[in-house]
Amino acid sequence: MDNDYFKGIYRIETARLKNWDYSSDGAYFITICTKKMMECFGEIRNGIMGLNELSCAAAAFWQEIPQHFAHVILDEWVVMPNHVHGVLIINNTPGKTQNVGTRHVETQNVASLRRKRNKWKPNRFGPQSKNVASIIRGFKIGVTKYANEQKIPFTWQPRFYDRVIRDENELDRICKYIRQNLLKWKWDRNNKNSLI
């Protein structure tokens, strides 16, 4: 679309890290929300998520990501009433491994934001089949297709939130946040901007 046509008024600026190649090795914190934050995935009572049919499907599709993207390892994740949090680890170099913090996940240089001569590694344009966006697109399509087949009213919010995890300390903090998310639901629910 020609940017001059709308004079840049309707262009939504990306929240993604500029010049970062989202297909490169690293850990990525992902948040995917339902449209209008509708609570489609069940409810939380006393810190326990009551799963429904759709949230069970979402959990299953999330766990299947490595079957469709062999270079992806899953770390902490959770399905909440109106969003999904998860850490994806992209490992394009099988065979070279290291522990990620104290967890059993192994990969190379997972939680380091790598620089090349003091510049970010540039994004490679072309086929978008092994990057974070394609992984999340596949997950969202799977859940949406399941909902449609089961005649469950459901829509994702457009886009998703991602953060490139800089180091092991940040990875540990994010994983702790994901694990404690169920306990903080009442507060999160009333402060919707806190989800990401």
C-alpha cells in the first residue's frame, strides 16, 4: 500500500526489535491475546485454571510446535483465560548445546542478544517459514481452525507481543512471571496493560 495515500496516518508502528532477525538462535517471550480480551479459555478459581475445550486445544497446539518447527524448543508457558504466554527457544544449530539456567532445556547461545560488529544481526527478508512470526501464525491458525470446526465462537487479537530475551537472568525472571501468572490473575484482569 502506498504510504503517501494515507500520509502515514493509519500506519501502526511495530513493537518488534528493529533490525533483529527473528529466525536467529535465541529465546523469545511471547504473549498472544484473544480479541477484545474475551475470556475464551476458561476461568481461574483459587489460583487454578479451569480448562475448557478450547484451552485444552490451545495447550495441545502449543505443545505440538516443535513437531512442526524442529528448530524450536519450548520453555515455560501457560494458557490463561484471555491470553497465552510462552517462551520459545530457536536453535538452528543442533548438536552444539548448553544448559539454559537451571532448566533441562538445552541449546546454543539461547539467551544472548548477539551483536555483529556492534550492530544487530539484520533481518533476512524472503521466505518467512522459520521465524517467530511464522511459528505464532501456525499456532493461531491451528487454534482458530479447531474453534471453527467445533463451532466455538473465537477470534485472536491481531498480531502478538514478543520480546527477545537478553540473558539468563531475564529468562529466569520471565519464566517465574509465567509460572506465577495464575496467582496474579485477579490483579492482571483489572489491569489489562500488565499482560505484556
